[in-house]
Amino acid sequence: MTKKLPALSGKVTVQTLRDRKRSGEKIVALTAYDAPMARLLNRAEVDVILVGDSVGNVKLGFPNTLPVTLEHMLHHTQAVRRGNSRAFLVADMPFLTYEFDPKEAVRQVGRLMKEGGAEAVKVEGAGAVLPSIRALIGANIPVMGHLGLTPQSVHRLGGYRVQGRSPSEGDRLLREARQLEKEGAFALVLEAVPGPLARRVTRALSIPTIGIGAGKETDGQILVLDDLLGFSDVPPPRFVKPYAHLWTEALSAVRRFRNDVRSSRFPGPDQTYS
Ligand code: KIV
């Protein structure tokens, strides 16, 4: 007999996230790219699932997030949507789908929400992107900002490096964070910035900050799920704490299967129909 699992607590919404900022209860966010992992994160009562464009390097074999298309994002967002019932579902806008033309941004994002089932989108940067963010929010599309190390700018930044180390860079990041808040972003991801700067931004804003490599004083934390699970053959960034080593375990399982097939130990009587 299968054991009945306890019921999940209520659906997470933007309002839940706003309340968390006020109450100080931390927001737990992770990426997912498919339905089984979305179900797992629901079972673990994770608050936010991000269908990150990190799907490009984590799952699709690209060297970075730049080749990811809206069609890729739609495909994975739909899969996650089918596995999700509780978490707030955010999808990344891929590189060059929102930067220049606010109307085009709304049209592209509209697909992620209408066809993909996303409840919000994440866009990288501020400055030139603000008119698109304004248009999205004007069209009732909740927007999560993303500052610091913005992977879509990897070539401009000269690699995946910590951002906001100098006082002027820190001041600029704080200014941009305030602009995003003013435009109506409901939350802000801060990636690879020094802890004291993340604390300063977090204290200055009334919207929640979600850190990745930004120390512990943000309002929440996000990691790439495969990094957390140790499900990769490349070492994760320094800010990741692996909570499991699934790559090693999976490799060992596949090797044992290979050996069993070669030595005719698999299939055994239990796996054979009479
Ligand atoms: O694409 C992604 O996974 C992200 C997170 C790392 C924040 O943007």
C-alpha cells in the first residue's frame, strides 16, 4: 500500500512574497526545467520555481545562456507548469527578446504566460531595458528584476565575475535596483555581488531581494537545482553548497547496470515475465 503524502500548504503568489519581505520569513527559490523536478520542488514546499534560461547550459549543452530561444523557454515552462501546483512560477525572458522594443517584449512574454503558464517573468538589467519593463508591468505582467552578474551580458562583463565591488559600481547597482522597484518589479534577483552590497540593497528596497552568491542578508535565496543536487560533471561556482552528489551516484548506477548486462545478471527472474 502506498503511504498518503501530507497535503501541500497554499499556493504562493506575489502577495505571499511581499508578505515575506515584511515578516522576514526567507523566500526559498530554485530553478526547474521539467515536470518531475517541479513536482519534487512542490513536495519540498519551495516558494518560487524559476524556469531559468540557465536551461541552456544546464540541460541543452550550450556554453552559456545566449543561444536560448523563446521556443526553448516555452517548451520547458510548459513542462514545469504541468508539474507545479503550489510554487510561484517565474520564467526567464531569453536574450534579445525584450531589450529594444517594449511592444515586442509584451508580445513575447505574452506567449510565456498564455501558452507557457508562467505567472511572472524575469528580465536581466535596468537602464535601456526599463521601457520594456514598464510596458510589461503596464500589461499586468509581474516582473522580477535581475542585477549584479547578469549571465546574458557575459561577454560585456568579460566572464562570470563578482559585480559591484567598487563603491561606484555598488552605487550604480543600488540606483538600478531603485529604478526597478519604482517601475513596479515585484522582486529582484541579486547575483554574485558582495554580501555588504546585497544587504544595503535589501535594506533600501521595499520589494524582496533573492540572492545567489550574494550572502545571507537578502530576503531569499535561489540556486540552480542541478548545482544543489550535485548533478553535474563540472564543479559549481563557489557560492553553491551541494546538498547531494547525484552525478557520482548516477554514474555508479549506470556502470553497475552496464556490468550486470554484460555479465547477464540483468534482467533477473524478478524482471522477467513468465
Ligand atoms: O537562469 C537562471 O537559472 C537564473 C538564476 C541563476 C537566478 O537566472
